[in-house]
Amino acid sequence: MSDSDTETLEDKEPECLHESHDHDWLPMLSKKESLTLAPHPYCDKCGLVRNVGPDRPRKVGFYMEVLSRIEKHLKKEHDKGGKYKLTETHKRLMVKKIQDEEVFFDLYGVMSSTQEEKFIDIIKDVRPDIEENVIEYYLDY
């Protein structure tokens, strides 16, 4: 991935800039489980509630790093005579699909579990031969 790809990934703006001055007491969420109540800010413009729990979203750079780790893993497997390595075409397709998904850029109301599900779907869509547990391992790495 070139430097210009990274710059466009980081510079993508969400549709709403989310200005918040008020808070509502709502349950914190962790992988779809409710935890204790906490004050959550919400956007005065679109009404989206910000996730303040332990399942906070990550920036797109985190997922690009995970993709690089998966690429290194597949190269090692390929060198051992195993799976095919990740080609530049595969990687570009995955990056393009990530760029098209708002869950990686609008971090206000998204949960990391939602981002991870979408990331796994994108990788499996381009390379269905990569096991989901391998992708999950590098997400948790």
C-alpha cells in the first residue's frame, strides 16, 4: 500500500461532524452485552449516540495493520507450500472495500465488534479460503 493510499484512508470525513453538548444515561455495551449505566454523549445534529464502553471502535489504520499481518502470515504459509499468498490485487480490493465502508471512518456510534464483523466479511469476500479463526487471531493479536 502506498503513502497516497494511507493519506486518503485517514482523510475521509464522516457525513456528520457530530457535535454533542448533552448526555443520556445508557448501558455500556461490550460485544452486544449490556454492562452498567454511564452517561453517553449524543450528536445534536443526527442523534447518533457515542459508544463509551469497552467495545470502542478503532481507526482504519488498525485494520490496515491487521491486513498487513495477515499478508505476512499467508506469505509464510505459501513459502512452506501451503496457502496462496495475498496478491496486490487482493489487497487493493480489500482496501477499496474498507474505504467504501463508513463503519471504519465514522467512529462516533460504531462498536469495534461491528467493525470486526465487517472486516472479516470483506476479507472472506475477496479470499474465501482464509479461515475466519485466522482473521480473528490477527484482530486480537
